[in-house]
Amino acid sequence: MQKDERLAAIAAMFACEEAVAALLDKSMVPLNIPHKTVLAHQGDPSDQCWLLIDGVVHIQLLGLDGQRVQLAYHGPGEFFGAYPAPTTHRADIVANGDVQALRMPSATLAALANSHAAIGAGLALRLARQLDMSLDRMAARSTLSAPGRVHAELMRLAGPDHRIVPPPKVTALALNANTSRETASRAISALERRGVISRSDRHMTIVAPRMLEDMVY
């Protein structure tokens, strides 16, 4: 991931300006994690936190019958690991497919959140959204498909003027829609082909807002 994409992703996750994102970026290590890599084992010390950019990680426990049980999963735009203080991993963390993530020491993120109000506020907002997503998953299935979440996020960004200035970056859009960059890119291309949206270097316009609203499912 290029630095400008990385900064855009961090800015989207923390709802902050890129200058603030640059402070976080200094302490983050970008990671490309292959499928089935075990990021952590149950019982391991945990003093790092991860920000998931793309892909999915599964949180797995070994059940009493010796079978693996999936406790939860994390998708794009979510945090996992230790925060605000070091702890112990409660379960195995396993990459499901190729994963892109940013990793930083938990203590460093906590210190930055304490010293920069914008980082603390953005982190609180992101964790609140993550809690909502977790509750949705526990309720069975999310009511929206991945493309539907992208459509809903575009409507939210556009507001009553049906314009997004400047146009959203695909990485940031995917993070806020809790889906992969590839899925978000395909959804935007499909909307453009159907004439639902138009975009330029300066802005994106929702040409057919009612049609886009009907596609949120």
C-alpha cells in the first residue's frame, strides 16, 4: 500500500485530518499477511493492536471436544488486539484470505489518544461503530449486503446535495462500509456503468438518488 493510500485509510478510520493521520502512521507497521497465517495464539502475551485495512481475520477457540469454534471475526475498518494496556490473547487470531493491516504498540496508541483530542475522539467513534457491527452480527446476519453497505455509505457522504467533494477514495469508502477494497471498487464501477453516479477528479455526483436508495439492501 502506497503512503497516500495508507494515510487516507488512517484518516478515515480515525475521522481525522491527514496531518493527524501522519502522527499515527509514524508508529504503525504495514503488514501483508498471507491466508491462514496465525497472527496470535490463545494465551500469548498481547501488547500490540491491529487496524485491519483489507481482508478478514477469524477469532477462534479450541472447544472442549477438540474442535475449533469461531468466536467472532473482524473485517476492514476494525481494530483487534490489546487496548489500552497489554493483556493476553483470549483466542487464536487467523487470517482468512490475504490480509492488509497496520500494527502498532497498544501503549503508543493509548498515549497518542490521550495527548491528541482528535485521535481520542476518532478512536472512540470507530470503536462505537465496531460495537454496533458486532451486535448486528450477533443478531444473526447483517440486514445489508456488502454492496448495499457501500451504497448506504455513498448516500451518507453525499447528503441532501447528492454530491461528494472531493470524491471518496475507495480504500476509505471500503473501510467505512466494512467491506473489502475490491468489493467497494466493483460497486462504484457498477453504479457508474448504470448511470447512477458520475465522478471526476473533483467530485462525485449521485445522478439517480432514488435508484441508489432502492439498491440499499
